[in-house]
Amino acid sequence: MRRLPSVLIVEDEPAIAELISVNLRHSGFRPIWAMDSATAQAELDAVLPDVILLDWMLPGESGLTLAKRWRSHSRTKVIPIIMLTARADELDRVAGLDAGADDYIAKPFSTKELLARIRAVLRRRAPEQDVAVVTLGQLSLDAATYRVTFAGLPVKLGPTEFKLLHYLMTHAERVHSRSQLLDQVWGDHVFIEERTVDVHVKRLREAMGVQAAAMIETVRGAGYRLTVQGQCSGPVAA
Ligand code: CA
């Protein structure tokens, strides 16, 4: 089943949010509405959307403040942000783009134009909208070309490590026991010891480098989990 791209709408005016939601749904997107900054942050903490539509004028924290914050966090910085605003003058436009917005649309806007902008930012982010590519934070895996990169740099993996990483990335943020991993990655594991999983996780971590390896957590007594939270946000070590 094809996953619908999700759009987080951060907008305090219900009528506008509803209008956008209806149009998005009709166009094959999955809208999620957050009426204030706290709700928006909670949504982002739970699941990352494909695009954020961010109203400038919000009660509490402004859209500009939110855009700056989300751009500065490693977990959220790759999500395209389109700012919605009634403020159409040039200075505001520049401020919005400086805060890290990918695009900017002035109210009132046509929903047709908004949809075009959303598709454009999605295309720019993923030129080949290929489901074979899985991206988590700075880690990216392409199952079609067998390429893995971290922060844009190639990661060389053996076939088992590749399969293991692919499984963990497509089932991220969950703890998998060794026996579950044997089932999913090795298939028929009758003759394989659970310790084999540890050996391959160790190899995988070594191949990934310290910064990316921090994404694979050992959960004592339970197994392993790949998490985007575990990713160090400091500069890439040489
Ligand atoms: Ca508003």
C-alpha cells in the first residue's frame, strides 16, 4: 500500500485549517491539524510529517519562532516548511525565508496554488519520489541501488548489515528482540544463534561511524532499536 504524504497544518483559524484539510485530502495527502505551537510540537515529537504548513500569526509562539526552532533541530530540519501569512511585504518574506522556510505564500491564496507549492517542495526534497529510499534524520538508505549515506557521506555495508539496517530503518523507534530480528532479517534461523545478531549489529555500528551508530540503541534485556533521537547533532567527526 502506498503511504499518503502527510502535511502538518499549524493554523489557529479553524475555517482556514478545514479548507486546507479538505483540499489536501481530495488531492491524496493526509492532513494533520495543530491549532497552536504546543500541539504542533507534540505532533512533531510523535511522527514527522512530510511537509509543514506554518501560519505566521499564531497565539503564543509565532510561526517564525517555530520555523527557526525546527530548522535548528537535527530531527526536524529536513522537513520542508511553507509559511502562510497575511503579511505580504518584502521584508516579512525575507524574514520568513531567513528563518528557514522553504517557501512562503500570502493569504488569501488559492488552494490550487498551495497544492502546487506543496508538490514543489516535496519534489525538491526527494527528486525521485521512490519508496525504495528510506531517510531517518541524516541517515538515508536506497534499497534499489544498495546505497547508504549518513550526512551525505557513503556508508559501506555488507549484505547482512544492509538488510539489518533496512529492517531497522523501516521499523524505527521500536525495540526488536534478537529472535524477532533473526526471523525478519535472516528468515529461517533454526541453526543460527541469537548471538549472531549481536555480531552483525557490532559490524553495522563500526561501518556506520560513531555519529550514525548512536542511532542504534541496545535496550538491555530487550534487544535493539533504531532511533532518530539517538543521533548526535554535533559536527561530523573526521
Ligand atoms: Ca493565524
